[in-house]
Amino acid sequence: MRTKFIDITFFLYILLFVYAATTKLLDYQKFVIQLGQSPILTQYSTYLAWGIPFLELLIALLLIIPYTRLLAMYAAFSLMVMFTTYIMLASRFSDYVPCSCGGVLEGMSWTHHLIFNVVFVLLGCTALMVHPRMPVKSNAIAR
């Protein structure tokens, strides 16, 4: 049961990140403009417009590879925490912030988007907590 939960969570993160990155890259100009309109991200919009989709695709790829899955899940979880924090700050302290998510996510209200992100953060956190840890190899000789 625990393994199925972890696998489903990893799959959902892969699906989310590939979808989000693809929609951003397919409508790249719109994504750049929306990032530029953000009061928090304006000066970094050019870098973020390439960096975010690249990072999402890289994490999705690393989630597929068994050897890198756990590390990639920590990265995916961290990225979702950052996205969620951005949504909370932007929706609370700014009058107008465009959603630069793309696709279906772009049509959500800030409240729905926040709930969506919190669900993914909770899924990721739970998957990391129940994921079996690999034993640490030690070069020390036990006496």
C-alpha cells in the first residue's frame, strides 16, 4: 500500500511538472509577459521563463530514474513549496498578479490554485515521510 501511494504521488508530480513546463514553453511569450507583470519576479522574468520549465522537466525526468527518484522528490516538493509560498504572498500583498501557470491551472482562482498546490505539497510531504530510506554505507570498520 505504501509503495503504491509513493508511486502514484511520484507519477502525479511527473504529470504535473511535464504539463506545466509544456504549457509554459508552448506559449512562451505569454509566460514571459506574465512573469514580467509580477511585482515580485519582474527583474528575473527572462531567466525564470527558461529556468522554471527546464527545472520542472529535469525534476520530472529524475523522478522517472529509480536511482534519483528520492532526491528528485525532495526537489519537486521544494519547488511546490516555493510555488505555494509565491501564491500566498502574491495573492495577499498584491492587487494584481497574473497567473503564469498556463493551461488548465491558469483558469483557477487564486484560492483554488492555493488549495491545488497545498494538496500537492501534502502529497509530496507524505510520500517523503513514508518513503523507505536507503541504508548508509560506511567505510568505518566496526570493532
